[in-house]
Amino acid sequence: MCSSSVCRNCSRRKRVVPTTRGEPASCSTCGSVTDSCYENVVDECYFCQRRELPGAPSMPQGPQDVLFLLRPDEEPLCAADGLLLFCIDISGSMSITSEVTEGGHVVHKSRLQFVLEAVLRCVQRLSERQPDIRLGLVTFNSRVTMHGNENFPSHSLSSAELHNCDFLKETAAGFPTPPPLRQNKHHLRRQVLGLCHGGTTALGPAALLTIEIASRQPGSKVIICTDGKANTGLGDLERENNDARTLLSSTIFYQDLGDYAASRGVTVSVLSIEGTDCRLDELGRLAERTGGTVVVASPNRLHSEFEAIIENRMIATHCTVTLLLPQSLHVRGEKQAGHKGTREVGNVAPDTEITFQFGAREQDADAPPTGNRVCIQLQIRYRQREGHMMLRVITTSRDVTDDGSAVLSALSLAIVQLNSSQAGAALAVRGRFLDARKEGEVQRKLIERAMEHNDSAEDHLYQEWIKTMEPIYRHKDGITRAVTDAGAALFYTMMRSNRKTISLKEKL
């Protein structure tokens, strides 16, 4: 099968794109944006036809890159900054200590001490640079506590309450939005300094409550920090060996919670402490779906990791990318498999890049003949921070050729390498190492063939890509097991890599 990759930076525009107010004319069958200026919907388009016949719709001839303001009469939302919410584990295991040297003396500090010191440093820095940011705190052990402010008391939930999704959402909805940090800094510090460790790990209910509060303002961020598996209430990940149904239910819980957060424009990042087992392969679904990060950090690096997450701004939410091809081609590995592929990207940062893979079907009599041109359309639908729904449509065409040398010499190796890293990591994080290796091997052979025809190919970039793929090849054939936390963090990072960060230094 012949295949190609296409890469798109979801946010960066290097030139001004003309903006059209209102919905574009589109195909009622596949949703392609057409050239028609007279109808809002057409019944047949170039992308729907099985083959080129006399009288069939022609290749789109309109502008190549157009931006649509979809609902121009809709009032924009307040462009207020999103909330920042810390969701912190204070369970019994957070009492475990590590040796550190401070002022020339060796001291023992608990995990909770490291976390709280990191949070307090973030509070201090934000109070100086962003005093109007609304920063909140949720903690969890056997209970989940939403910490209040000077005018509203903290509220805790426990026992059966932690198993009732609707009750948790209703409770969160009734809790007030945190006040600006300039008004709440001292109270928040007292709350943090008063925390003690003990009890189990009700991470699932805590994540749900925190995300529900954050969902009030698109662009909000949730930072979850934990050192152990969720084992209390919704999202229990500890009983997996004894009850497969519980694990499946928990997997669905985190997947659905990630979908919900993405639908509300909330970014969720998950940090675990080095040397612990938190099942990041499952918890990471929250970050994967929302554009957040998954990190395994040593205790003394927690503050720098918190700061990196806070600094990583989101410039758009509710992003969905659709790739449309002629019927003679098909998209691989996406929803709506066929000549149309859709990727729900969610929240978008300035450096977000995604890749698609597509090609001709094997032994397809309708494959485009050599000498023809095929048209490709990319649609990027997203919500701006002030609330406007936008649709960017990029339409281009490519020559069809059977000249392998010409194709290989024109191939973008950086995009192929990025696609291979992202696709391989997505398979590996689910334990599908054999499939990931097969995918990587196909791409490796393609890259090596292309390098023979590309004088500008840089060997050191190829070697960096090989190092990036090493964790996928390190696992033995036939072994299926849960991915380690360090492995999950690395694979999730690979999934959100871009061409500038394709060389990763983390180790399993």
C-alpha cells in the first residue's frame, strides 16, 4: 500500500488568511467546503464521486486557504483568563520521605512537603505576576475537600458520596469560583500549610470535582499531583487484578472524564512522583484528550514542572480537524475510516502539531492514474478564547506519479518521522508494542530509502528519531502488560511531540 503523511500546526499562521463571515457552502454528504457562492448545501462534490466521469463535479477551484467566522451575530464571551486549580494527593503514602541536602545539612522531607512547597512557590510567583488569576485547591485522601475562601467554608465529601457521579457534579456546581489571588493569597497559604497526610486515594472523585469547577471558564487548567493508584470511589484502579469489570469501568470513567473536560475547554495535566505506581497509562487519558501533559517528576523538580504547565498557554479550544480525500484514497487510523478522517484535538497550544496518514487502497481499480492530480482538503474547526467559532479550510492538489525516485526525493522526512513517533506511541501506551514496532519498521524503511534520494537529509536527525523510537522496540514480542508510569509518561509526551521536540531524552 502506498501511503503519505500530512502534518498541520493547528495554531500557527505565518500569513494573513482572509476571513469570511457566515457558514460556507458545503456538501451534504461528506461536509467538504465547496466553491459555490449561491447555495449553502450541495448534494454532490468532487470528494464524493467514485471516479472521474463526464459531467462529474470538478476539482475545487476556489481560494486555497480561507477562514470562516461561523456565527458572526453571536455575542462573544468574556475573554477572562481561565481558572487554575491544583488537585493534590494527601493520602498516607505522601508521608514517605527522601533525603535532601539543605544548607549543607542532610534532612528528610516527605513527598507532601515537596508538593506543598512547590504549590506555595507557584502561589507566590503568580501573586506577583498574575495577581488577578483565580487559583483554587482541591485535596484528596479518603475524603475529597474543595478548599474555600475567606467568605465561603471548605467542603468535604466521603464514603458513598464518592461513588455518585451526579451528586459530585451537583456539589461542585454549588461551590463558588475561587476569588482573584490578590484577595485570597493569604487564606490559600494557610490552607496549604495546614494540610496533613493520611488515608486512601480518592483520585477519581477529586478529578471529577476539580474539572467540573474548572469547566465554568474555557481555557482553565487542572493540575493533578499524586503518588499512588486511585483506590477509593469512582475511577478505582487498584482492584484491576481481582475484578476486570472494575478496571474496564475505571478506564471508561477516565476516558469519559477527559472527553467532558475537552468539551468544556479544560486542560488537565497529571504529575506523578518518581518511583511510584499510579497507572499513568489510564490517568494519562485525561491529559491526552485535553492537550495536557503527563509527567513523572522527582520531588525536587515538582515546582519547575508546575511552572512549565502554568506557562503553557492554550490559544484555542474545541478543536476538531478533518481531512478529506478523493474516494480513490483512504485515511488510516482515524474516526470515519475511508476517504474522510476526523481528529478531535480539543485544546490547542501554539506548538501543537498533528499528523495524518493516508494512501491508495491495495489493488484498487479506482486508484488515481499517473499524470492526474488529486485534491485534498483540511478543515480546522475551533473556538477562539473570546468564544467565536472559526473554521479554517485549506484546499490543495497534488500530482499523481509512479516515479518512485521523484516521490522519495520530495518527501518531508521530518513529517514522516513525527507521524511515526506519534502513531507508534499511541499504540505503545495501550500495550500494543508489536503493532507499534510494525508501524515503525515500515516508516524506517521508507525514511532510509528517502535519504538515499535526498541530498539535504541530515543523518543526525535520523539518529535522534531512532533514539526516540527505542522505548517501543525495547519490549519483547508476545508480552502484554501494563505500561510502567515512566513508559506511559514518555509515550504520552511522544504523542504530543512536534518537529522541534522529536528527540526525547526521558528514559523508561
